[in-house]
Amino acid sequence: MRRVLLAILAVGLVGVAGCSGNTSTAALSDTAAHQLQADVLAVTTSAAAHNWTAARTELNRLRTDLANARIAGTVTSARAGAIEAAVAKVSLDIAAASAVSTTPSSPRSSIPAATPTTPKPTPTRTRKRGHGGGDGGGGGD
């Protein structure tokens, strides 16, 4: 998890480093920087909460916003390439963290769980009443 957060921080720093008041020479415009920083924050928040599905969704949003900034000319190709490299590392970290958290854990003890059993009915003896046998009766005169 620490590695994921460090990589996300790296993405954030890559985005911030290009900010400049002069957009004609900046590697990243202020508008694009603010958008990408918001995306990085969303990824960080989801990853910190171990919500890997949301983190992947936010990472895809970051990729989309970066591509749009590149098309709009608000980020240079060199800066976009550096951010994309950091995003790729974060993506791998999120995939690894997600795989670890979804791996079933081993049982806490080696004692098997008790299985419920149903008691067997106790056989009961039934007396047959009949004619002719036993000690009931009526001897003949």
C-alpha cells in the first residue's frame, strides 16, 4: 500500500511541477494542472480506502483528462509522457494491491469447523398385544 501511495504522490508531483503562470512556455497549463491534481486526489482517496475498483476508475479518468489536455495543447508531449509513465506505475501498484486484498486468507487454525449433526432417533420397543400367547390369560376350565 505504501508503494501505491508513493507512486500516486509521484504522479501528483509530476503534474504540479509543470505549473507556471506563463502558459505559452509552461509544460502544463494551470487549468490542466488543477484538473489532473483533482484526478490524482481522487485516485489517492480511493486507494487509501482500499477501494480498488474506484481507484481504477479514477485512474482511467486521469488518463482521459491527460489525453484531452494533450489534444487541447495544455500539456506538452514531454510532460504528458512523464505523467503517463507515472500513471502506468500506479496502475500496476493498484493491480498488485487489489490482487493481494482479494486473495482468500488462510484459516486461522487447523481445527476443522464442527459440522452440525442430527441425533439419530432412539429405537423404541412396542409390545404387540395379541391372542394366544404371553401371560395374559384366561386358562381354560
